[in-house]
Amino acid sequence: MTLQPPTAVVMLNLGGPATLDEVEPFLLELFSDREIIHLPFQSLLGPFIAKRRTPKVRARYAQIGGGSPILRWTQLQGQGMIERLDRLCPETAPHKAYIAFRYARPSSDDALAQMKADGVQRAVAFTQYPQYSISTTGSSLNELWRAQRRAGLEGAFQWSVLDRWSTHPGFIAALADSVRKGLQKFPEGERQDVLLLFSGHSLPLRVVQQGDPYPQEIEATVQGIMQALGHSHEHLLAYQSKVGPVRWLGPSTEEVIRRLGRQRRSGVLVVPVAFTSDHIETLHEIDIEYKELAEQCGIRRFERAPALNDDVLFLDALADLVAGHLRSGSSGSS
């Protein structure tokens, strides 16, 4: 009996250094990408900034265990998604998840080589950035197509693209559930007064001014969550993770924390809305840096809603997204 080749689901994400030795190569890739960071004399200034930042960034990764856990979480998410997808879409089964990180291994080249070896014919490029931006999803897709040309695989796969899902009902339900879990960290009598601080990854302002839809999609995610929660709490939206000597989308999460301290807010729950798994931005930037800042500013209780990671509701959402996409026969996001 001839086995049917798998339907590939290629999970696109930024990635992260798995070890301390991988920090500098990761930063070199990041600061060389003109689709996210646009620098004068980038071929010279990019490597200079990357090398200069390496010791500080290495120290941060050392504090969270010596490397990013994003590969492990993406593998678990892919496994959970595929198990559900085989049941939801037997007509396109078997399915197999492939990981294509933008600045780390496994790369797009790695994913394509394995897909060729597996005899893949049908493939879905599935962004793991829920909200679309040219600097994240766009950059990852562009690298995927470049890698395909490098490998001489143009026309080898029948592609479709799932490039945004900021308001998917399953995604919103998973985030709303995460907020409820985060609120459980506060004493019962104080929960109603907790302010929800939604935090998205910032973008260079130049990208936003060129019409990038990311800010609107982040806002739509936040609105969906608040609707699911019955608008139960006061909330704010801010942006984190600015890097490089350019202007970034704001207000910054750091600025908002300082303002809340001046307002003498006693309870703040940070809700990451652009990250689907734990990595340096949640485990260090929020849990260590922002928590210390909040304490210095007089915020008595500062907590973070748990990342989605391998949460059952989130795995259900991933599978539902791909199943709906495959059934639609569409070449792009609906």
C-alpha cells in the first residue's frame, strides 16, 4: 500500500537562541534584517550593534535558564495541533508540522529540506504571529520564498498562506482564559480593582507610518478579549521590546508602568497579546525587568497572565485555524 505524503503545516516564527553560544548569531541575523530594523550602513552598523549587545543579552538568557524555550514550546504546539488536525481533517491527513524560524534553527532551509525528503506536495505556511506585520510575518514569508529559490524547489509544493488570525474565536477564548488564570494570582477581594495591561511587541514607527496593519490588529485582539471578559476590568494597551536606535511604536510598557506607579495603582496584570509562548520577552522582560520596575514605582502587586504555550484551548484554536483554511481551499487567509 502506498502511503500518502503528509500535508505540511509550516510554523513560521522569529525563534530564539537555544544556548548562550547562539545569542550572537541570533542577534547578527536580527540586526541584518531590513524588514524589521532599517539602519544606515546596515551591513556595518548591524553587526556592530549585535556584537555590542551580545554580553547584555547573554546575561538575560542566562537568568532564564541559558536559552530560549521557544523551540520546545513550538514543537509541543505543533504536535498538539497535528493530533487534532488529523481528526478534524481526515481528507487531508496525515499532517505534519515543520518549524521555520527566522533568526534561529530550524530555519526555512531546514524545513524545506525535510519537506522534500518527506515527499510533501501540499503545504500551508502558517504564521505564529497572530497579528500581521510586514516585519514579522512578512519577513518570515519572504525568507521562506528565498529559501525555496536557494534550494531550487520553486513549484515543488502547492502552497497556501495563513498569515493572520488576530480575532479568531478560539485564540480570543484562550487569551481570555489566560487572563482569568492570571487574576487568580490576586487576593479575591482585590481582583475587581486589578488593571489589565495588555502588552504587544513594538514595531519601528517607520513601519507603522507606511501603513502596516499591526497596531489595528493588536487593538482588535484586545477588544475581543475584553468582550469575552464582559468588559470586567479597566485596561490599557502598551508596547514592549524596543531594540536599536530608531523610533518605535508606543506608548512603551515601561512608560505606562511608571505612570501607573505615579497613580498609585495597587494591582496590575500584564497580558502579552502578541506572543503565543514563553520566551525572553515574557520570562525576563516582563517577569524580571518590569516586575522590578513596578516594585520601584510603588505598584504593590504586579503579575503576568500565563503564556498560551501548550494550553488545550490554544491547541484547539491552532487546529481549528488550519482545518478551516484547508477546507476553504483558499490560497490565503480568509
